[in-house]
Amino acid sequence: MKHATRAIALLTVAAGIFAGVSHAEQSARQSDVPMIDGVKPVTLSRKATPGTTRPEFTSVTLLPGRALMVQQIKAFFPGKGEVDVLASPSLDESAKMLNTQDTPNGDLSYRLGAAFLFPYPNRIRGKLSADGKSLTTEWNGHTITLPANNIGKNPGAERHAMHGLILKSKVEDLGVKQTAAGSTVTGIIHGGNFNGHWLSKTDLVITISLTAEGVDASIVAHNVGTESEPVAIAWHPYFNIPSGDRTQARIQIPASKMAIVDNYDNVFPTGKIVPVAGTQYDFQAAGGKALGQQFMDDNFSDFDTKAGPVTVVITDPKAHYGVRIEGLSPTIKTLQVYAPPAKSFIAVEHQYNFADPFGKEWGKMDTQMVTLAPGKSTAWHVRLKVFIP
């Protein structure tokens, strides 16, 4: 019976979950859904409450062939209809990008939607191999060899590792749970040592849930190997600016400090952390500050956790739209915010650690990688809420 129940759950997830939607509508929605990396996307969906005067989440589309990354989130706003919460191409366009245009490492995963990042987010520098395809760095006397999968655009830019080792990982043991309040999908990545790139063996349990009031994303990492390992968890969501007017969009960041970088091409930390008060990078005030033409690709830290979760608030006054991104895990110690002026999105990455966490520029500072001993676990959890400002 246990295997039969699991099989039913898998079939249900593969077809999509549409609470309050007729079977005919479900079939129509799924008939032309493209495969991505040989796996059909998963959609959790619900109808907005009739007559609601508050915005509600209505759907989440996930890619099991890409570490259960979130391809799109939709929310119903009274008087507007459904709004895209993430800046992401259509599912067909996403499939084309990921199936036919991607790198072997899966780097286009972090160019759309919200990819999950493990065992490290952001950039890692190291000694480059002769062929330029990999680099080595060190942790506690251990050598780590990583794909050198990213480089800036300027002459002299340094190739480096970026955004982890699960960008192209398939989830297994996909399952679903439905309640009166909403739906939840869970998948597991049996990562092993990530093709020899990491120090132990790791299993990841990824869970996404949808209710009217919120979308929750969580990851629990278990060290199932025999060695201690440094790990960090994050994601890379592009939050949409529905009006398209980026200059008047506002962001509130509850951080009193930021890391200085060498430039906005390499974006390598210098090891210097400075206060944001009185600078253009001070977004602490209630209601935030308009972005204007300011470019951002910055790592913020030193949060007032007494006030609760590490909550970033994005508002689009022209569209009467807002989204709160709540970092619920105490292990979240930094935020990377990426917002180029020519784009209608703001990427807000709740992550454990500072960039280049093994770099000598930090000296003896704790760069907030979690040391995971054999048999131990660590958890990351973020919740989204939408509102009318």
C-alpha cells in the first residue's frame, strides 16, 4: 500500500495540482506543457477566493529537472487579475533556454525564475587549471576543485566558480501533500560528493508550498557522508516590477552594513565591510527607497534579527503592488541584491554566507559557511507574501 500511495502521489504531481480546478481545465493546462531536461514541470495552482479584497497567491510552477527551481509564481490582485511575481520567460521560452542553449553546468538556471543554490552561492575564487575549466581552493587543509563556470565581461576579468553544484540536478522521490489550506511538493537530491567537487556526501530535501497567503521554499541539507563539509544554502529569485518602471520601484533592506567589492564586473569582495548609513546603499527606512538609476550587485549584512525574520520589501507604487521576502532561518546571514537599471526586476538572494568564503581577503573572519559534521543537518527557509501598498 505504501508503494501504491507513493505512485499515486508521483502521478498526481507529474500532472500538476490544481485545487478547485476542473479535470477538463487540468487536462487543457497540461496538454502542451514542455519537458525540461526530460521531466515535465510541476504546477501547484488554486483559484482565488471569490470576492477577495486582498491579493492571493494562485500558482507556483516548478522544474524537477532543475533542482525543483521555481520557474514562475502568480498572484491574483483584485481589479488586476493575475500578476507574475517573478521576472521569468514563459514556460516554452524557459524550456528552449534550458534544453537547447544551456552550458553543461546548467548556468542558465540562474538567469530566470528562482534557482536554488548549494553548497555555495555567489562567487568563489581559486587557482585556475591550465585548461581554464576548473579551479582549486582550500578549506581546513582540504583541497576543493570546482567548475570555473563564470567570468566578467571586461578585459582581464578573472574566471571563477559561481552559484553551486545543483543547477542541473534532478530531484527524486517527488511527492505531494494537499490540505484545505494549500498544496506542498517535496523532492530529494541525492547529491553524493557532487562528482568529486565536494568533501562529503549530501542529501537535500527541497519543499515548496502554496497557500493563498504565502509561498514557502525550504531546503534541509543532510551530511550523509563520513567527513565534515562546509555548506551554504541560498536561492536566486528575480522579483518582477509589474509596472515596468524600475526607477520608481522601492526596496527596503534591513541591513546596516555591506561588503565592498573590487568592481561591478568581477564583483569580488575586498574583505572590507562598511556601514551603509548615510550612503546611497542605505535602504533601511520604513517604506524603503526608490531605485532610480542606481546599479546594485551588493552583499548586505548585519541584520536586526530582534525585529523578526530578515525581511526585504519590494514595492511598485505605480502598479499598487508589493512583495515581502522573509528569511526565516537564523543561518541566513547575508543578502545579495542584484538590480541592473535596464531591467524590470530586483534579485534578492537570502543566503548563509559572504561571497568568496574561503578567500584570504577575509582573514580570520567567520564567513558564515556552516560546518556540517557527518549525520548533521542544516535548514534554509524563505517565505513570500504579496500585498497592496
